Amino acid sequence: MTHAAARALLSDPLTNKGTAFTPDERDALGLHGLLPPHVGTLESQIARRLVALRGQPDAFHRYAFLRELQDANEVLFHALVARNLEELLPLVYTPTVGEGCERFSEIWRRPRGLFLSYPNRHRIADILADPAYDRVKVIVVSDGERILGLGDQGAGGMGIPIGKLALYTACAGIHPSEVLPILLDVGTDNATRRDDPLYVGWQHARVRGEEYDGFVEDFVAAVADRWPGVLLQWEDFAGANAHRLLARYRDRLLTFNDDIQGTAAVAVGTVLAAVARTGQPLIEQRIVLFGAGAAGSGIAALLIAAMMADGLDASAARARVWAVDREGLLIEGQNALSDQQRALCRTPHEVAGWSRTDGGGIGLFDTVANVRPTVLIGASAQPGAFSEKIVREMAAHVDRPVIFPLSNPSSRAEAHPADLVAWTEARAIVGTGSPFAPVIGATPAVTQVNNVYVFPGVGLGALVAGATRISDGMFMAAARALAAVAGTAHAGLLPPITDLRAVAGRIAVAVAEQAQAEGLAAAVPAGGWSAAVDAAMWHPVYTPAI
């Protein structure tokens, strides 16, 4: 092997093993001199990287450290994450990925994934044609407009697809050569990002309207042509676009929107686990949902579907879910409501006799005071929205209030879990979107209601089944499977983060079974779905290079 080829081997994160190249491999591949003489193992490399990682000054620098490691050695990165998932999940994804997106241009070093910019819209097919992407099975795409609760981050939104796909590998065993993060760079309306001289994206106001739709259409058409059967996951698009694009493309290729459907499945699965602890079935719950954007309306729709599956008719199920947005309770006749929000509206007659604390719209406190909800869910990105007054009002009428402040990152959470436990005399069952420190006295323990419990298993199950599309029924199956895995054997509502790979496997089987039952998948394999799912999972270990 030439020196150039040896250097290329070490420069490719998919082939680089660093000091773990054996003496025979170093002889055959011409690596002597390019590596120090020490011959290490994957285990010794993990130990060395952990020391270096823990020596970083803060979470953001640990995030940047992990990103550089991923770009240097994929096996080592994924082995490190998989073996230390509880410690590293908050660094690889929420909450640290939020700051990673905000400061993406500051730490960008090497290409990872694809930036498809609007000025290069005529080159999309040529860009995707690179043989390096021949094995791609899973794409996560964002346009960076609604990053977590942080808003428009433009090209910095690439941190989201990169992070999500790292979790596909860690939790569902998708090989790192089979994943591709993509950022649709249509500009940004965030002037702070756009005017930053370090900004790596297209420094232009965000393209909208027909031009935007045409660009996305060109992208989807090119993806479908390049990779028939690929799984395309949409991430962090603004609410209106998120619903619109999902509706447009969900029957054209294997695709889903994690903010709408993944969030809904993990929320509903965790609600099912929570109400099992209360002893009161789902169809008897009164649910108030604060934040009726893409995530909130998706949660509401799946909750209603779950109640209908449990025996309520559509009208009775809708009557148990109350949605509150920025303007207050959603009521028929309000302006500028999306189709998803209109489906959640109450009639003026229903609220005519309500006690009110002000003369404006019916806000969250008045809704809680009149509905007396048993479940309160936040998807608003409004920090502190679940105030002490609201929580105490809820707790005054419910023995075990279920309260889920789900907004990410932690700085956008509707309440701090320690406050919720204190304000309810430790009676609240609490789930959060971001990780928080353990809360003394919380029973069950405060649970992180993270999409990572669902989307890796949904994607893996759909791929193993050879599904032609991803249905609402498959997400309902995922939610039910999550609730079944949760049971009552864990300190929290959900299994520990360390069990995520096993959880992904169980959900993948449920999704594959549902796809097959709906006629959306191939026949059951000879060994059954469970064996097929296990066989599809890659494990991060070094393989011989010669």
C-alpha cells in the first residue's frame, strides 16, 4: 500500500482503527511510522477517550470533543457511546445538541453529511450520486427552521440530523455507513446567524413559498430515485411545513416526521405507563395540552386515537383532550388555526359557564381550573409556563397528577421537575423532555420522555419489514410496545437509558408486525420478526483490515 493510501485509510472514520491496527495490519498496510508503536485495543481506546472527555471544561466542549471523535473513528465513537449511553446521551443529543446547533459554525471541522443549498438546487441528483453513499438506508433531514425550542438556526441545524443518526446507530444498530444526515439550506431569518462572519451556511434570507416547495420536491424526487426503499425522517421543520410536507410525501416513500409522530408515540406510551400507576384507565383521563404546534397536535391526535381504540367514540375521545396555545384555549372561530388545531377546538357553548380570571382569551390557568385535568402536557417551549399557581390548582383536585413538561432543551421546559414534586407534596408523576438531576421524593422517579425511546425502533422495524410506508397504526404499535416494556418494574416510568437497544428491538418487532398486519410489509421471515431484527443490528467492534 502506498503512503497516500495508508494516510487515506487513517483519514476515513469508517476504516480508521488508530492504535488498534495490529502489527500484521501495520506491515501489510504501510502504517508503521504513521502510528505510535503502542498497539491498543478498542477497550483501551475507550478508556483513554473517556479520560479526555471527562477532562473537558463543560458540556459544550464535551459535545465538540465527541463530534471530532466521530469524524476520526466511527467504531470507537459508537462503542464509547453505546457503553456509556446514560452519561453520553445528553451530550450527543438533548440538551447539549441545542448549543451545538447554535455554535455549529464555530466548531465545524470536517464534512459530515450533505448540505444541499438552494443555489445548488440544480445539482442535487449529482451530489447524491456519490458512490460513497451507495449503502445509505436511513436519512434524517432538517431545514434548520425550528431547532428544538431555539428557533431558526439555519445551517447550524445540521447538528440535529447528525445527533439523531448517532442514536440510530447506538440504539438500533444501523451501520454508520448506512446513515446520511442532510441539511436543506434555504437560508435563515436569524440575523445573528446570517450576519456572523463565521457562519458556514448560505447567507441569505430564508426562501419560502413556491420556491421552497419546488426545492423540497426536487430533493424528495432525487432521494426516491437514488435510494428506492430508503427511510427518510423529517426533523425540526417549522410547524406549518412539518404537517404539510408529511401529508404530501407520506404515501410516496418510507417517511415520517419525528417531531409530530415520534414525539406523539413516546408521549402516549409514557402516558399509558403513568396512568397504569394511577389505576385509572386512559379513557377516564382529562388531558390538557399546552402548545398546539407540530408536536402538541401530534400528541393530541395519537391520544385521541388511543382512546378510540380503547372503546370511546371519536366525539367522546376528543372531549377528553383540551388544547391551549399562545392565544389561549383553542375555540371554534379563532383565526389562523391549522387543520390540526381546528380538530382540537372546543365550541363557545362548552366554555360559556366557565369561571374566568381575566377578560381575554381563556389561558392555561383558567383551563386547568375548569377542566381539573388529570394529565398536563407541555409542548410549548415556554419556560416556566407550568407555574406554582397552575400546578397547585391541578393538584388540589387530583390525587396523582401526571405532569409532563416536554419542551427541549432544558432551558425551555415548562417547569423544573423538583418544583413539580414540591408543589404537589410529591404526589406528581413527572416526565420531562430533557434530562434533569434526580429529584428526592419523586415516586416513580422523574422520567425523561425522550423520542430516542421510539424513533430508532420504528425505523429499524420498518426497514427490516421492507415496509412500503409508515402508518399511524405503526406508531400506535410503537406506543403500546413502549408502555408494555415500561411495566411497573422500573424506578421510573420507562426503562433506564442503558436498556435503549433492547427497547428499540422490542419496538421494531411491534412495528414490523403491525406493518405486516396492514399489508405494508413483506411476509414474516422464516425465523420470525424478532430474529430478523436481532440479525439486522450492527455492533461497534473492529474487524480485520487484511
